[in-house]
Amino acid sequence: MTIRNLARLFEPRSVALIGASDRPHSIGAVVARNLLRSGFNGPIMPVNPRHTAVESVLCYPDVAHLPVVPDLAVIATPAKGVPALIEELGARGCRAAIVLSADFGRGTEEGAQLRQAMLDAAKPYLLRVVGPNCLGVAVPGIGLNATFSHITPLTGDVACLTQSGAIATTLIDWATSRGIGFSHMVSLGDMADVDVGDMLDYLARDCQVRAILAYVEGVTEARKFMSAARSAARTKPVIILKAGRYRASAQAAASHTGALAGADAVYDAAFRRAGMLRVSSLDEMFSALETLSHGRRISGDRLTILTNGGGVGVLATDALIDAGGSLAELSPDTLAALDQILPRTWSRGNPVDILGDADGPRYAAALDILLADPQTDACLVLNCPQAVTTTLEAAEAVIATLARHGSRAQAKVIVNWLGEGAARKARARFATAGLPSYETPERAVTGFMHLREFRRNQRLLVRVPPAIPADFSPALQAARGIVAGAAAGGPNGTGHEWLDEADSKALLAAYGIPVATVRRVPDADRVADAAREIGRPVAVKIMSPDIVHKSDMGGVALDLATPDAAAAAAQAMLARIRAAKPDIRIDGFAVQEMVTRPDAIELIVGLASDPTFGPVLLFGRGGTAVEVIGDKALALAPLDMMLARDLIQSTRVARRLAGFRNVPAANVDAIALSLVKLSQMASDLPELVEIDINPLLADAHGIMALDARIRLGRRAPFAILPYPSQLERRIALADGTPLLIRPVKPEDAPAFERSFERMRPEDIQHRFFAAMKALPAQLLARLTQIDYDREMAFVAVPPPEAGQGDDGYGVVRIAADPDNERAEFAVTVRSDWQGRGLGRALMDLIIDYSRTRGLNEVWGAILRDNTGMIDLVRRVGFTVQAHPEDPSLVTATLPIAANR
């Protein structure tokens, strides 16, 4: 389930409180008071057999005696009776419940059985459950406060989701004291049913919600969470605080990659990939709430600081630089204008220090000039209390100045009035005026950085990734053979957990990752022959399923110039390891050419399997001290070239790869492509659990994998569905023209633009319901960067062997609702390809796909004058009716289930 019946939860017409009480300080009494005193416009029905009235409202003995079926039931009774109550409520027609009860025995078998019984009771009725063990739900805009919070939250347009009731009450208390309200306050508790993903889906579609704040302790269904988070973050800021950042799980990992890919680092990668803004503390969340509640948006990254105290200006600058921000460089005209109105001793730069005796008029004059500065994207105004000026006067001057300039200027200003005495009244005035006001320079800078990061995320969404080289075609059959051979080998045919050195290199080579020449020999006596065959200096490595890090065991010998030296090193290595661990299994030796690339940088690239988010790619500085250096970054698979480059740039070693002193820049594209190839390997070979390439040498000539370890096993599925190559198919049109129809890729954006240029204006109008001369970047990204788990788009292109490029001739797509019940379709055939049967072929394909996907209905809106499309959909079985709201449209629907 996802958003089904959540409207009953957040827009109920009637509420029943089961377990209502008049016993002071009981949960039933507090919830009753909050429900009945918050202005809800609908019946609120207390239920308790021991009371005739609660809060002077008639109390009913049980659910059966309720005069109307409640849209929402709030349950504050002992846990053991909850499943029966859910069954009774569902049978009467109730479709949403909030279970406040906390005695479900979390972590115990009895508690698990009780929760499952509750879910089993709810399932036949599609009754949605929030909780158990939660604070409740408040929707201040409709007067609904079904919580046992100590105060009622104010009305606002920021939604808050939290797995902790304590965090919820803290946020409500903090926000209320500052006049900040919420659109929704949702305490999810144990998330037996409704979870964070469901809520993100619901709130993403609510146009009254301007931003979302979330506190989470864990994610259960990663794919649903990522789809919902990506959808929400495309339209509004989503700030997330994840608790439980430190775990010992990385200690148990065997390879370097596994040890470096800690659980919290994976969450960080997931949030970043979804476009969410992560905060690390409650203090930072307060700053985010202050910023978001005032709806600020900025047009750039450059901040100007206006202050009456040099010290606090420096503190703000330090905080900005530490956070990765940048100061604006004031234009010469701005500096000249400030010279005219400020004392001679002003700072003449950014921060703009207007000195400690600055009064209201000086603040106003300086702010007037800075608001007109073309280099300033946002302005932070600071004030320290001074004996010679009035703090409140300065605040009033700032407010009046912004009022003169209008809403656009006000949207780029944030303020910090320091102190707790004189500044308190000023902060109250700022709150009344709708200005975000912070208590310290650091908090103010944090607020600005949240705006900057949201803007950055929105820009990232419309970038077009570079194409993967056309000649990348992995030897998939050979790769599967290597994996199958390892799975069938091992002691008693139970399979090897780790591929040996030679098989690991062969698997990488199958995906076009350059590897050093290696020979596998069964014993030390054959080492000399292998070295002689290679014909140059070699390295000798032990091969054992019991050794993960060979160097730690003395299992690597380098720079062996002659075959005899290689043989001697192998004998000594074997004796040393046998003496240390007599029972260790030895499979032989890997004899590898010594690679001499003096300018190369040692890197690590790898794949790890996270139990929640599935395959994760790792990149960083490599070598034997990789864990000590700790320079690494993670990204969720799958990757494209753009995401791979971002991963590389988020490490310190990226600066070295750009070149230094007399060392030329490394081939970063080759490194990025190796990460994309590992991502593809994870998609093609679900048996891969860990890949550890360390070192991967990188220089101007490209890359080479010197050492690799690959582990097989079971892993969690992808949190983001990879490109579904199995859906590719070839067709021939009626005139015999061969076509490849495949899912759309992000790299298709340039081809989409070229196809758009070849469409007639009327065809563009029919597809997009508007006249367009070019595809806007944001729309182009939405058309090509799709979530394969929730939507699908197929493009018809020439087959690769035709050598005609990848320009699309037609596209068909569906976008399903989060419940996978209904999907909206759209189809476009390039103007010069119409009339050849391609539109019918695409519609047949999407109907077949929708049936396989399990949808119940496909529908679409069509302009009434688009007679060709109306005729097409009728021919494939759609029913066409007048649109209920727009006379210029018709609605076409096809019940898929009936055609199964």
C-alpha cells in the first residue's frame, strides 16, 4: 500500500476517539481535549463504556453504537484489544486509524504477532494505520489535532514527519514560540503500515505543502522510499534528519570496500541521490524550519554579509566557508555607492562592516545599495547590541527597507540579531514581518546553505548526462560463465564465496575494464613457467579463499625480475603462510606482470551491498592504507556518467586527478566509465555482493586494475530500479522498416531535442497542450530521467546495425499512481513518421506492458481537435468521453483488468 485511503486520515469528515477519558493526564483525556478544542468542523465521537460524557460531549459505549461511520479512528486503548477494534472499524466502513497504544512489545515475538494481527485485520478493508506507539496526527488547517501534544501546532505550510513523538513535541514547542506553523504534523511511531515513503508520496501531491521536514531512524522499503523521496524533492525542499549515525557494522566487512561503506554513509548517499537535504542535528533542523517556513528561494550561491560588528561578520564568513559556501564579490559600482554613505573606516569589502555606531538609517542606506548589487544573490543582515544604537530601531529600518523593495527583495534577505535581551523584541518583529530570523550567525549561514543546496539539487535534476561510449558492450555470456563456475566449485561443490585473482580479473575484462596480465598456477613449481611466459618483471600473489587482504599475510611479492626470483618468492611465501596458519586453504598463485606507470595515482573503486539500499558504488584514494586515509565517497547504483563524475568530484583525491606540478591530469572519463561498468555488472549479475579494485591506477593514459577481489552471495535489490534492458524489442512496420523499441534513458535528451525540432507546431500543441519553440530543460529532464519503478517510456529508434544514430521516431509513456492502480499515458510520433503505423505499434506495446505490470486502468487527456489520436485510441479499445472539467479536452480510458 502507499497513498490509498490516506485522504481519510488527513481530511476526515468525522473522528472517533476510542479510549477517550476524563482521567487527568491520561492519554485518552489529553487527546480528547486536543480534538474537541482545536476547531474541527465535524463530529468527534468519544468511545468508552465507562463514561457517559467526555469534555461535556456524549460518550458512546463501543464502536457498534456510533451514530455515523467515522472516517478516522484514534485508538488509545491497551494493545491487546487493538486488532479486534480494527476489525470492527473496518467492517463498519472506517478506512483510517491512528494507534497511539505503546504496549505492543517492540522487539518481542508477542509484540510482532500483535502487530501482524492488527495488519491482518486492516488488510481486507484497505484500512490504513498510523502507528502504533505514536504521538498522533495534526492537520492545523482543518482544526484536527489527534495528538497528545502539550500544545496545538499553528497553521502553516511546512509538513513534518517524525518517527519520534519526542521530536514532534519539541518541534511544535519551538515553532509555536516563534509563530511558525505546520500544514501536517505526523508522528509515525513504529510504522507498522503507513511509513515515510507513503507520507512523502502523499505530501508531494499536496500543493498546499511548501516544504517537508522529516526525522527518521531507519528506512524499511528502500525502493518505495527512494521513488517517493525523488518525486517529492523535485517539487519542494525535503529536509531530513537521520538518527543513529554510528554503527559497528563496518567492522564486520571483509573487503576494503565493505569496510568503507558504513551504514550511515549509505544513507547519506541515498538522501543525496533523492535530492533531499540532510541535516545532522536538531539545532540544524530548527534552522531549516525557520528558513522553510518563510518560503525563501535564491537565484544564486553568492552571499553578502551586512553587519555592525566585525567579529560576528568574520564568524559568519568562517561558517560559510566551512559549509562550502562563497561570499559575493561586490561590484565596483556597489563599493563606490557604499563609500558615499558609510564612514571612511568601513570595511570596503564583504562582509560589509558598517561599524558599531550604525543606526537604523545607516542600515537602510547600506541595504538599499546591496539589494541592487548584481553580484549578490542573498544578503545576511547581522546586528550586535551596542550602547550607542537601538537594536529595535535597526530592525525596523531593515523591515521598512524591504517593504519598499517588494517581495522579490525580501525573498533574498535573512537576519541574525544577536543577544537575548534587546534582540528578543527585534526577532518578534521579524517574525511578524515574515523574515527568517536566527539566533546565531552560524544558524543563519546554515539556513542560507539549505537554500543553496535546494537550488543546487534543482539544477542537478535538469543536467543531461554524457552518453556512454557506443562500443561498451560487455561479454555477458563469458561473465555469467565465470560466476557460474565459481558458484559450482568450492569444497563439496558448495561454491566459492570469493573469486580468485584470475577469475576476478577475467570478470573485469569481460566488462572492458583494463587489467594487468595475470596467469594462474596451481603450485609454486609452476610460478617460474608463468613468469617466463609473461616475459617481464612480475608480482606473485597467493590465492586462498581464506585470505582477503593478501598484503596483511605477506601474500604479495613485487618487482621479481626473473622467473627464478618469482619461484623463490612463491616458495618463501608458501612456507611463511603455512607456518602462520597450517590449516589455511591454498588454491595456487597468481603471477601478474609488473605495471610501471610513474605518474599514476592509486585509487579504489568498488561495489558493496547494503542490506537496505542494495548495491552501492565506492570511489576514493586507494592503496594499502585506504582505511587510514579515509578519502572515499559512495553513490547508490545504478550510475550514469554524470553521477559517476559527481562521485569522483566529492573526494579529496579529485584535486590530484586534475593534475599537479609536472604531472598531467588523469583521464577522469575513464575512471567514471569504470564506475558505470561496475554498476552495469551489478545489474547483470545479481550474485555479486562485493567488488574491491584496489589499486586502480589512473593517469593521463587511462586506468588499469592491478588487484581485484569479488565476493558472491545474496544481496538486497536495487533501491533505484536500473535500466530494464529485458524490455527492449525489435519490430518491423507494415512497410518492412525495422525498429528497436527500448526504454528511454537519461542520455536520450539530445536526441529528444532533435526530434522536437522536427515536429510541426500543431503536433507540439497536441502533445504538450501548449505552444513551444523548444523543450524547457526541466521538462526535458522529466521526459528522459524516469523512475522505472513507477513510470515507463519507450522510444522507437533505428536498430544499432543501421548506423543511423539514436534519434527517436516516436515515444509512448505511462506514469502510474503510487498504488499501481491507474496510469496516465501519452504518445508522440514525429511529424515525418506519422501515417506509417508507428503510433498503433507504440500503443499496443504500452497496453501490453501495462497489463504485465498489473495496472487496472490506463487513461489519458486528449485535445478535442486531435482527431487522429482520438481515432487511434478508439481502435485499440479505449472509451472516449467528454472531460469533466475542460470542454477543450476528452478523456480516454481503457480498463486493463478486463482484458486479461
